[in-house]
Amino acid sequence: MTRNAKDFPRERVPIKIEIRPLADFAHNTLSINPSAAVRALEAVAARSGRRGMALTTEDVRDTIERRFDFVDAVAVLCSAATRDDQ
């Protein structure tokens, strides 16, 4: 995974290695087990505040989306959180 795919010319990368943008990797990883991803997000939020401001799960999710532009990954989290609440 990289934000810099131009430095990995296809002809120089071994066949079994796939160059993926970070956002795609995050989306694909969270899609494997969305409920586990939500639990991890909740754990990150619960640990916040030890140094600095305490964050809600929404704060952490918004930061991930804004800072890393992981729009699709955050959509997976939102969808899974909604399903888990039902």
C-alpha cells in the first residue's frame, strides 16, 4: 500500500505483489470484519484522553476520514455501527 504508486513501476514489482492506494487497502481490510473494526474504533476512543482531549467514536471516525481521506472505509464503519446498534 502506498500513496506513491509512481515510484513502483509495474515492471519492477513482483507479479504476486499488488500496489494499492491506502484508502483502498483500508476499505478492503475493514470490509473483511466490519464489526471487529467498530470494536477497534471504540477501543481507540476509549483510550483517548490519557494524553490530550478525550474523543468519541465519531471524533475518531471523522479524523480518519478527514486526515487520511478514507471515505469508503469510514462508510463501512458507519454501516457496521448502525447494524450493531439494531
